[in-house]
Amino acid sequence: MINICQLKVSQEEKDAVMEVLDSGQLAQGQKVKELEENLAEFCKTKYALAVSSGTAALHLAVLSLQLNPGDEVITTPFTFIATANVVLMAGARPVFADINSQTLNLDPESVEKKITPRTKAIIVVNLYGQPADYSDFYALAEKYNLKIIEDAAQSIGAEYQGKMSGNLGDIGCFSFYATKNIMCGEGGAITTNDPQIYELVYQLRHHGQTGKKPYDYARLGYNYRLTDLQAVLVLIQLTRLKEITLRRQQIAQEYYQGLESVAGLVLPYCASDRTHVYHQFTILVTKDFPLSRDEFKNYLAEKGIASAIYYPLPLCKVAHFNCEDTDLPNTCLAAEQVLSLPIFPNLADQDVQTVIKAIKEL
Ligand SMILES: *Cc1c(COP(=O)(O)O)cnc(C)c1O
């Protein structure tokens, strides 16, 4: 079976975890601090803070905007549900705009139509590893006085007009969940250049403690800390991220070459002013293809090839969001057409060719 994603933890990483176990410092300590320093340096942001998940990162990012009930945050309905859940968790209202049918990222024009006097922020997701159209979002942010949260859970290492993902909005949010480009099982981080946001997130992560003197509380907070046991995994993978990304890009190129002539399949579009780190290689199975998307998925499974649908259900159709506008045409079409093929650094060229051959045989 060719999996969609397959983890490999190196001996160096295993040794590093053992070292932490022997050190006696298992919770948040020096390794977390080191990760934060290296991540900020990597993203070229002033600050980074490690947290317990990507969801925690997004939750703290939204909380750091200090929104009031009734405030609205616009985001994409074509993402993992955490992106929108955190808006509700912070007591504000998520509003969904449509996506661009080529990049499948949030469409700035659709966003502008959804802006009201209550809109305070936009959460932009870099879906599958490609940054969205930030210059258009910067223009909206300026015109309507909005904050931009970058959901970079899938895009670590990607660049937009020469700037690193994580440094594209007011706050960047990473996930180190087990399937992400660099990972530690569960984990996350926020990045920012804003000292006030940094200070707030620093406190919110650890029960509102200021850290200036013991048991000094500035506000209600959470336990969203990462552990040193996890931090060492991400620390080591961060040093190899260029190599990890390059391998993903190589596999993507093999897919592009092998599949470009297949009628009815649309391959991922990548704009020229940004880089794609191919967290997923997601194709569109259109009506001109001989099989429906779901039949195609079953066909691949019969050939021993896993594939996945990210995401089958637009969030505007999820009941708890109480969404008025469930008819976002580009999103609804994408949910019916997307199919992600196997891509991970240890995927052998031979396996990529097996996938291409199986598709071409159709
Ligand atoms: C993975 C992911 C998240 C959530 O991260 P967790 O670490 O699983 O909490 C949020 N947004 C996107 C786009 C993701 O892919």
C-alpha cells in the first residue's frame, strides 16, 4: 500500500527525546525556548511562541485581538475546521467568504463583499502549502482597518514575494501535528513582530501569568504549553526543513510531468510570486475525467494507492456556525472535485511512478 503520508522519526530525533527524558526537564523548558528562537530566526519575525497545537496557536491569535461579542472574523470555508472554530471559541462570529477556483485559497474579492462595520480580522489559510494573495489582503486590511491572522499550519517554509510564511500577517500560526511538514505528534507555534501580541500570547499560554514575578496574573489564561520532549523533534526537523521541502517539491514535479497530459484532471496551480511547499498535492477531478472523484479514489485504493479528500464538507454547511450564506459556488465545487495524492519526503520515486502509471492506465 502506498500511503498518503508516512512518518519517519530519525535516530537523531529518537536520541534527542531520550536525552530530554534523562534530563529531568520534561515540560516547557530550555528546548522550547531554543525552538522559539530558531523558529523566529527562520521566519524572520521578532517573536515566536511554542504552544500545544495549531488550534491553540489560532485560538490565542484570535484572543490576542481582544474582540467583543458580535465582532466578525472573515475566513475560508475550505480549510480544517480549527481555523473557524477558534473564532467561536474566542466569542466572535466567523463569516465565510468564497475561495479562488484556481488556488483554492480565500478570494480577496469575495472577502471584501463580506466586510461589515463589525469585521475586525481575516484569517487567511495557506491551503496545501501555498500562500494566498496577501497583497490584496494587505490592501483590505489597510482600507478597513483589519488584522490579518495567517493560518500557516500547512505552509511552513513557503515564501510569498520573498517573505517567509509565518511573517505574512500580523500573527502567524503553525501546527506541528503528526502529518504536518514538520511535526512532533501534537504541537504548534505563533509568530509575530508585534510586542503587544507577543506579550498577550505569552500570558494566555500559561494561565495569564505575566512571568515578571511568581504567580502574578494579568488575565484569564490557558494551559497551552508545549513540552521539551516535543520541542526537540521540531528543533531537529527545522534544521532539515529546506531538504524536506525540496523533496516534496521534487515529488510534485514528478506528478506534474507525469500527469500533465491526463484529460479531465487539473493539477495544482502555483502562482509565480510565491513558493508551494506541497503539504498536499491536490488535483481536481473534473467532469471530463472518465470516473467520478469518488470512483477514482476507489480505483486507486484497489491499486494499493491511498488518496484523501481535504475537505469534503465546506464549513459554511457545518451546523454550529449558523451560516447564512451556504452557497459559495467555488467552495462547493472544490469540495466535490479535490483529491490529494500521496506525498511525503520518504515516498520513493518508484512509488510516485506507480501512482502516475495507475492513473494513466485509466
Ligand atoms: C492542522 C491544521 C490546523 C490545526 O492544527 P492542530 O495542530 O491539529 O490543532 C489548523 N488549520 C489548518 C489549515 C490545518 O491544516
